[in-house]
Amino acid sequence: MSAPQPAPDVADPAAARAELRLAKLQRLSDMGLAMAEAVTQDASAESAEAFGKISRAVRLTITLEAKLDDALAARLAGQVAEAERRREAADNDPYAPLKSGPKARARELVRDVIDREIPDPEDHDTLTDALEERLLCDEAYDNIDGLPVRAVVERLCADLQLRPDWSRWTGEGWAPNPPFFRPLCSDFSTPSRRPILNDAQDPDDLE
């Protein structure tokens, strides 16, 4: 009988159901074996016929158990391989710290300040690049796990010469932006009756 598979590292309802079915099949095969052993003690023709039926059922159960065990092992191996692929991708992505965790949160909050303070698009992009450089390369921000969010945001704003409106600070972040908010550097900040962006071709030109 095959050994039970270890629980998957990643929550997977299908794998959990397969493990439950596998456990039931193992119990069923054990019960069949016990019944087969019991009827062998009786030498009657009826017992011999019963033994044949039970042994066939046990063999089918064991075969099904093996197939399910192999399928579950393959699924868990696929999960492990996918998790390893994701870890390798994260290790090879220099911007991974800015996609989740405390540095991503700090970047989001300081970006809000930049959106509110910087009207020039080029200056906005330059300052955003400087923010990301600080978080990725400045050793002062190597270990910010567990630090108060405001302390990290204050330090970044000071390093980047930003002066945020701290009256908007709620404790763990800025108050939500009001409806229709857009960054000062947005191309749409100036009212216009004509299209702002010129990337799209005029449909009339296609005729």
C-alpha cells in the first residue's frame, strides 16, 4: 500500500479532496483484506465464492488507490515546481520588493505625495525614479520591516525634499483621495474641448 502524500504547501481544494478520497480507499482496501482473511477460515464452496468476489474488489480498490496516489503526487509536484518558478522569478526581478511588502506600501504612500506636489510630468517621473532608487539601493531602507509606516514615509519625504500635508495622515496612510482626483502632472489637468492625447489615429483619417 502506498504511503500517504504530505500536505501541499499551497492551499489546493482539489488536492485536499484527493487526499480524502485516498484515505477512504485505503480504509476500504484494509476492510476488504480483513474480510478476505475471515472467509478463508471456512472451507465451504460459498466461502470460496465470497473470497473470489472480495479479493477482486480489493484488487480493484488497490489499483484505483495507486492511480489516485500517482495523480495526487503529480499535482503536488506541479505545485512545488510552480512555487519554485515563482521564487526564482522573484529572485531575478530587481523590482520585486516594490510589488509587495513594506517597501511597496511606502512607495504607494510617497507616490501619493508626488502626485499632489509635482505638476511637471518630467519632474514627476524623475522624482518617482529617485523614490524607487532609494527603496532599492539606499541601505537606510534595507530593514524597514516592523517600522511604523509614518516613520518610513517621513524619512523618504525628507530624503526626496518633499513636504506633504500631514493633516491628511490618518495613522497608517493618507485620507482617501476625493472624487475626480488626478495627479497635478496629469495631461488632463487642463480643460480642453479637443483630444489631449495624440497617440490614437483620427477615425476620419481611416476613410
